Amino acid sequence: MKRSNVALFVPHNGCPKQCSFCNQKEITGCTERVTQSDVEAAAETALKSGYDTAQSEIAFFGGSFTGIEPEYMKSLLEAAYSYVSKGLFKGIRISTRPDYISQEILNTLKAYGVTSIELGAQSMDDGVLELNLRGHSADDVVKSSELIKKNGFSLGLQMMTGLYGSDDEKDICTARRLIELKPDTIRIYPTIALKNTRLGELCLSGEYKPQTLKQAVELCSRLIVMFNSAGIKIIRLGLHDSESLRADYISGPYHPAFRELCESRIFLNRIIASIDDLDCGAKKYTVHVSPRNISKAVGQKRKNIEEMRFRGIEIKVIPDDRLENDGLRITPVV
């Protein structure tokens, strides 16, 4: 049976700041205040879905969950915990700000069955955080992460690429610092300029230029390798597709299959490196991959094949049952 978390969005509730990039009501498509009844309805729907809910979490995303009114927060947790306490769900996942974590807050979360806490770090560069009106520091991320892990919660971190004032070097530095904190999971979001945001205004005035899709794919393909090598699970790469997001999009590296583009780029980089290592001067090669990775090796709309052809090399991608997972073997055609 498949696992499927129950996601409830609490847009902008609890946030003390209006970050430069943020218009959560548009990103999530949610404008109404979540109630206990909403939590119960979502849980009941999941229980009837056929998914393995006993291995899933009820998740509160959107604003800064630990910053909302304490009684309101507890009411939502109570509704979720009534299912967790019966073993119907594995636990509760929440998303919050790095500066809204304390021992007192963690004690409350633990009492209501919270198992996973995600922090919106976004960047580990204080200058970038300030420019984007985040209202917290990189040190807040470090201290809160350490406290969360010390208290036995699963730690998730979120980062953004291409923020106002950032660049590839700063984003890679952010990834390295987040890896040092040893989170269990990571989410990576390329920055998108939306209507009714500070970044949207800066983009329209020409003061801020978002990453192109190509730039974001190249950078995030490197980040994937970094986090995978560190054993950190990437549970989201790119914003979730929605009608409201597309309607309010101004500019930036948005693509509904962004992760697929990045994974294909990783295969392209590996193909190029493998051919360079062979150094045999051939112009045609057969690329052997596991059957599950044919589409990644070929690339979306055969992009990897076209890219290699542009480089003067013909490749043919074929399935090879002897290769497991991300195995790759290159043979020259003579």
C-alpha cells in the first residue's frame, strides 16, 4: 500500500513578516481558516482512500504553525492527535519559522503527537535573509535545528534558490550548511516572482532578475547530488502546480515537472563525464541504463539526445536489466 500524507494549509497564519517572495494564498490556493472539522474531514477522506495511513502523517503547512494563536494551534493539533493516538496515522508534521521554536513550544508539540518539524530556512546567508525580509538569521536555523533534533523530532529543512541578492555560490553554501545540520529531509524551491509580492514589484521594475529555467535546473541538479550523497531525502523539488500559481506567475524557473528536468540533467552530466573518461574519440555511443531510468537518460522531449547531438555525438539509450538503480554504462559504437 502507498503512503500519502494528509496536507492542510494554514496560509500566512502566524507569520510576523511578509517575506519578499510570499503570497501563500496564491501558492496554495487556500484562503479560508482551517478548522477542526477540516482536519477531521481530510483525515476521514484519507482513511477511505486505500492508502497506508498508518505510515502517513497529518501535515500542517503554510504559515508559521507555531506562531499562530496558542489555543487555535492546540485545537488543530487535538483534532489530528485524535487519529494519531488511535494508530490511524503515524504522526503529525508541521512547518514553521526558525525563530518560532523554543523548548516550551516543543513540549507542547510533543504532547500532541507531533513527529516531524520542518523549518523554512530558505538561505543561510544573513544578507540574503535581510534583503528578502525574512526576519530571522542563519544562527536561528542552527539553534532551532539542534533543539528539534535534541528533542527527538524528525527534522526537515527548506531552502530556496535564486532569491533576491543570492547567486549560485551562496545557494551552494546554504546547501552545505544545511547538510551540516543533518536533517532527515529537505525541500528545495527555486524562487518564483508572483503578483502582489515585493519580489514581483522588483521583477517588474527590473531590479530583480529571477533565475532562468536552465540556470535553476543546472544548479538544482548539483544540489540533488549533494543531498543524496549526504543521505538526506529530498521530499520536494519545485513548487506544486496549481491554477492560482500559474495565474499569478510573473517570472522565474517554474515548470510542473521541475524535478524530472533536474534528474535528467544529472544523467546528461554523467553521460558527458563517462564519455570524457573513455577518451576514445568515438562519435557514437550506446548508453545502458536500468529500465526505470530510460526517460531520465533520454531527457524530456529527448533533450539529452539533442544536447549530445549538438556536441557532435550520437547516443542511443537502451534498457539494461543488469544495471540497478542509477547504474550507467557507456559503450562506443565502432
